[in-house]
Amino acid sequence: MKNRGFTLLEVLLVVAIIAILAGIVILAINPNKQLGDTRNAERRSDVSTILNAVYQYALDNDGNLPSDITTSNLEVCATGGSCAGYADLSVLTNNERYLVSIPVDPQGATTSAANGTGYYIYQSSNGRVTVSAPAALTESSATSSISVTR
């Protein structure tokens, strides 16, 4: 009597092919929305990362924030750039203690100035710090900029 059926390898190949085709179809239906959602997810992560690093710095420095965080909404300076006119948060990357490098918006040069990251930071009059990613407004599915305040 012969055993009839599929081998495990055949079943796995069919499942893998179906998964690849499903991914292609999803991207083909609305690629701009899918890619925009992906970039916005990265922006949400980056904004939280920057704010967490700022507060970790403050905890280690008797509650003092980096000196370039002011009540003016300034674009965060990119790591290694000339930071005149930007919020210089290079103290967060010194010895890679809080951050390895300052995150940059996923769309890069299209959302920021020459040495900017596309992310903005300021401290309100009551001492709360806000980090925002205004480029999220240009994404097809976004209705507001991405920001986190603590």
C-alpha cells in the first residue's frame, strides 16, 4: 500500500509562495499608503527614542535638560552636522551613552534642512518637552503631525 499525500517540503513551498504573492498584492493595491504607514511608524519610534534619551540625560544630570532645548520650536541637528540655528543634542550621542546617533526622518532631505533631522523639539513654559515629526502630515494617511510630550 502506497502512502499518498504531500511531503512537508511541498506544503511549506506552497505556503511560502502564497505569502509572497499576498505581499505583492497588498503593495500593489495601495503602495503609497503602505509605505506612508511604514514611514510614520518609524517616525513614532524615532520621536519616542529622542524624548527617552532627553529624559535619561536629565535623570543623569540632576534634572537639567540639554542646553539647546528652549521654548523655541527648533529642528534637531543631525549627528556630525553644523548645528547653528538647530537644537544641538550631540550631548546625547557623546560616547554613545544615550543614543548611537540622532534619528533622521525616513524621507531625509525632502523633509529637513541641510543639517536637520526632520524632527523638532521644544520645552513649554511649564517645563514639558515635546518632540514632533511634522513630515507625517505629508503622508497620505496622516491627519496630524506625530508628536510626544512628557
